[in-house]
Amino acid sequence: MQQTTLFDIELIRRYDKAGPRYTSYPTAVQFDSHFDESVYREYALNSNAAPLKPLSLYVHIPFCDTVCFYCACNKVVTKNRSLAVPYLAHLHQEIAMQAALFNRERPVTQLHWGGGTPTFLSHAQMRDLMQGIKNYFQLDDSGEYSIEIDPRETQSDTIAVLREIGFNRMSLGVQDFEPQVQKAVNRIQSEEQTFTVLEAARREGFKSISIDLIYGLPHQSADSFSKTLDKILTVKPERLSIFNYAHLPTLFKPQRRIEVADLPSPSEKLRILQNTINRLINAGYIYIGMDHFALPDDELAIAQRNGSLYRNFQGYSTHADCDLIGLGITSIGKVGDSYSQNLKTLDEYYAQIDSGQLPVFRGIALNADDKLRRAIITQLICHFSLDIPSIEQEYNIDFKQYFSEEWRDLETLQEDGLLIRGEQRIEILPAGRLLVRNICMTFDAYLRQNKEQRFSKVI
Ligand code: SF4
């Protein structure tokens, strides 16, 4: 696919409005406290019905040594490493409580440690945590076990330790190599630090290594970002995530330390994006969707080609049919036809676990309409197409009748060249792929009811 067809500046300008990232449908905005830990327990126990589905585990380590000013994650910034001790003690308890709900024969085929900064933990703590997980869950030998790495928080032997305890995938946070940008966002990280970790990971046999970059940061321009890309492309990571910085200082406190005057203009941001797509496509990367690119022989690109790509809270995934257990503060789980989220502060989390209860504080039980719309949004966002007869058959509906309003709205998107709306398929055209969120928004019943919800801009 040529980038010139992928990147249509006029369309992007016209459709550049706020929208969800659809790591779930319904999105977390719809979760509420009626879904509490007792409802979660029921869903968890019912999920053990045959045929047994595999499990996916997400573990949240919230601590960071320093704050990056662009950050919108849930984290605890501290230099006090001893704070990890009570957190890990409670996390071990939560693992045991969660494991008691699930059939021990269910294999774990996917595990992810995110944060915060998972490598804020000492090697001994990481070993101990992984052992704690293995004591209660069966980790499948062929599973995908990934961790988010901050190269500033690794020692010379950290990568070998991670491999030894079972990790085989990683993503590396980089964002931008330009010193002026790094200073403005308070994340000073040398190329040497980053590439030393990358080389160690390759030596240790890590697969599908991903590098995260952000565009739209202070002092960035298309030319300056190009220099970062030059350096990244010399090492050709299997995957690249290019995130859009959304400046929302009223929602995310650290962003107040970013000067608005230093941010690139909207048109410069678009130039950065255009340039980046151009360069990545020319370097042989495939556009997977949303912010993600992968080399053609990477598992994500292969999964997209053979129709098995899926999207969850960690982004795109090759493991579709798992129940996801969220562990640690703020983590989100997906069990059966439900989503649930853990408490967001350390104190609340500790108190709930100390009282013998799971720290779930909100969630949602999906109704029939949610499930149908989720299936449609997942197909569109992962495969850029929708097979209408298979949806009609699986959900026992007449598509055009059920979605009569949506069908009309799609006509405008078709006239604008984003998609083709056929009798059998909705096919997203190359120019619509960067705007796949907008297309999915057509099928979002909650957005249709309430157009005022707050999300970051699509591009
Ligand atoms: S971007 Fe990552 S390392 Fe930086 S403050 Fe946020 S969670 Fe921590």
C-alpha cells in the first residue's frame, strides 16, 4: 500500500475529532460501580464452563522513578523503592484470590507487565513476582510473555534476568531522541541506553520487539522527528508504535509543565505524521492500524493477513479467545462478556485486599447489543473490513434493518472515500485506514446517545 493513498491530508483535517481508541467496547467511560466484586466473581466462576478458554494476565506495576511530562498513565512517581514492598505483598494476595476463581487447567497463553515502570522492581522482586504467578497459574510454554521496558531503568543483566524468568516479548519506551525534546518532557534517555537494551534483548532471543515513539511533543518538527526515525530504522525493530501526544493538562497534571508555545502546530503535526508514515512504508513496514506498524514477517502482520488479529487493552494482539485477568491498581479485566476495573489508588487497593475482597470497583456486563457492536468494531479495527453475512448469521439480525441509521451515516463516509459499503462487505479504503476510529464511532451506541464525551483527538 502506498503512503500517498494511506495519508489524505484533506480527509484527515476534516475528520480530526476526538474519539475512543476502542481497546474495549463499550469503552471504560461506560463502566459503573453496580458491577462490583461480587458480580465479577460470578462472571469469573461461570467462565470456567467447557470448552475451557485460555487465560491472559495483565499485571500493573505503577511506580516510576521520575515523571515524563507528557504522561497520561496511572502511575506513582517516587524515588522510594521501598514502596514496592507492600504493593507486591498485596499483589501476591490478589493473584492467589483471583486464581481461586479459575480452573487450574486453563493455560495462560499471554502475560503482560505494564505500568508505570515494571523494571522499577529489583531483580529479586521480579523473580519473586513471576514465581508467585507460576505458583497459581499454568504458563503455557508457547505463550507470549511481554514487558514494558524503560531503558533508563535497566541494568546490564536485567534483560537476561527477564528472559530467565520467562519473558519473550518487550516494548521499549523511546518517544524521541532529540535532546531539546527530551529536556522539555523530562525524559533524558540516550541512544546508547536504548540500543544496548535492544541488542541485549535480541541476544537473549526476545521476539517482536516494539519501540514506542510519540509525535506532537514540544520542539518537534517533521525534520527533527526524521532524525529520530533515522536512528530507529538503523536497528529495524519488528514493531513500532507511533502515538499522538494529546495535550490535556486539565486531565493530566504532569502535562501542565509543558509549554503550549513549544508544541508543534496542528499542520506541523500532520507533516510529522505524513513523513513518518512515508518513511516507515518505504522501509518495509505494514500499517497494522491505529498507531501500530510491523514488519511483514512479524506475528501481528501475519495475524492480520490470516484474519486472526484481535484488539485488547494492550493494543493489537494475536490471542483472541482469552479471558483477561487484570492484576494490580487500575488494571482492567475482560472475563466472559464483562469488563471490570481495579481500584485506582494504593490505599484503596490495600484496604480492599486486606478486607479479603478483590479490588474490583467498577465494570460492565455486556448486553446483546454491546456484544454485536463489539464484534463489528473489532473486525473493522483489526481487518479494515466487515463481513456482513457472517455478522447476520452469528447475531441473528438483518444488518441493514438493525443498523438503518448507521447505514445512512456510512454513506457520507463512502462519499468521502473512506470506505465502500457493499451488500456483503464494508471495506475500508486505504485513505480511511488512519481514520478507522471515526468509522468505528458510527457503530458506537453510547457515542450516538451522547456526543459530548471526552476523548483524545483521532490523529
Ligand atoms: S511515561 Fe512511563 S515512565 Fe514516564 S511517567 Fe509515565 S508511566 Fe512513568
